[in-house]
Amino acid sequence: MLVIDLKLALFLFLLLLAGAFWLVW
């Protein structure tokens, strides 16, 4: 359960980071 939450949080963080790079690019 905790591992899944961490993976989901990491996925959302990477998605947000990718979105930020896409906006800057």
C-alpha cells in the first residue's frame, strides 16, 4: 500500500516535471 502510494507520487512528480519542461521548451 505504502509502496504503491510512493510509486504514484513519483509518477505524478515526473509527470509534472515533464509538463514543466514541455512548457519551457
